[in-house]
Amino acid sequence: MRTAKKMGIQSVAVYSEADRNSMHVDMADEAHFIGPAPSQQSYLSMEKIIQVAKISAAQAIHPGYGFLSENMEFAELCKQEGIIFIGPPSSAIRDMGIKSTSKSIMAAAGVPVVEGYHGEDQTDQCLREHAGRIGYPVMIKAVRGGGGKGMRIARSEKEFQEQLESARREAKKSFNDDAMLIEKFVDTPRWG
């Protein structure tokens, strides 16, 4: 918004009940209420965001960080509505935003990837078996995650189920998708 102001571009903010008094609401030239605090009823509502864009005659949408910024369907919806999506093309979001797909693309290209499971079977039993095969500690990650949301470390089999359930809850709340992948947790990575 600061950059937009410097460039003479008007900005429009959206906010939930929880963010009514937030800095971005005060900074914007125009602000629109989009619903209650739970993100699924506000910041993840593509229809509400597009509606505000139309009402305010916005030409572009910067999706912020997290929420819809990594949502391929939202980038496509903006395109269909003739609104510029400030971010990567939907094809890149699709391929890189779904961690299981991006891992497959990288592995096929010969890029070393951390050992793990990113398959279709999402049953607790399957994920627990793969964690055991990989060896603890493991990282449990939301397939559609971003910004550290939907990630948990299970240091032993004893805490695996609790961490899996916690990661799934957060992923469902943040990304409306609770698919997970399991990776070996690298405690002390070395670069070089």
C-alpha cells in the first residue's frame, strides 16, 4: 500500500471482524468488511474478494501472503473476471503450490529431494507406516501449505497421531485441504 500510494495508485483493503482495527485497513484508500474472523468465512472466500474488486472497480488484486496467494483456482477466477492477479501464473501455482507435485517435478529433473512420502493414500495408517519407514523424526506437511502453516514435527511414533491431527486441522482451516506429505526431518542441514 505504501508503494501504491507513492505511485499514485489507490488501494482497497478487505478485512474480517478480527482485523477491523488493523493497520492495513487504516492505510488503504478504501476498506471493505468481508465477514467473521474464521478465514474460511472471510479471507478464503473467493466470491467475497471478487465482489469487493467489482464494487470498488479494482483493476488488480494482490492476494497478500498465505490464504489465496497460492490458490490456483483464485488466480484463474481473477483472469476470468478480467482482474489482474499480482502473482505467478496459475500453472506455476498449481505445480509449485502442491508440494507433492513439485517434489515429483524436482525429482524427475534430477534435483535431490528430502526422502518422504507424497502419495495419494491419505489414511492415518498409511502415513504412520511411511513415517516409520522413513525414520523419526519426521516432518508432517500440508500438501497445499505455505507460510509454515500445516507443518508439524513428529519426533517419535508416540506423538505422530497427535501431530498429524494438529497439522490436518490447521491445513483445513488455512487452505481448505488437509492432504499431507511426510518427509524426513532434517535437524541440522548442511549447505554446500
